[in-house]
Amino acid sequence: LLVSFPDYQGAVIMRALSAYKIIIGTGSACAAEKQQASPSLSAMGLSSKESFGVIRISFGWQNTLNEIDDLLKILQDFIASY
């Protein structure tokens, strides 16, 4: 799942969630560690601002609905208090 929060930096969201042991990525998978907007995200029509606010969330068969609910609650609380 790729989500963009244009008024936030994906890296800041990633660090905040890691404090809760929630591991996510930023940007597109092919350019996650680069300091420029991903060509993949640009090709999808995202602006630079939208690209830098992207987080990637992966789910597996081991994830529970409670874990997803926890992620959503923590993410909402973080965004509301940013």
C-alpha cells in the first residue's frame, strides 16, 4: 500500500512509527534511499511534494486485523499532532 501525505515528510512518519515497532518504507521501493523524487512516483503523476510524503506499508499473512487497527490509530494520532 502506497500512501502520500503531501504536507508531511515520509521519513519523519517512518521514524515516528518505528518508535511503536511499526516498520514502513518511504518513497517507491526502487528509490527509497535517494534524496530526490522517485522516477516511478513521478511517472504515476505525483508531484515532488506528494512524492516526499509517500510511505509504503506492506502486509503479510502474519498481520492481524488488530495490528492494522493499531497502525491506523497510531498514524492518525501522529498526523493530528504533527
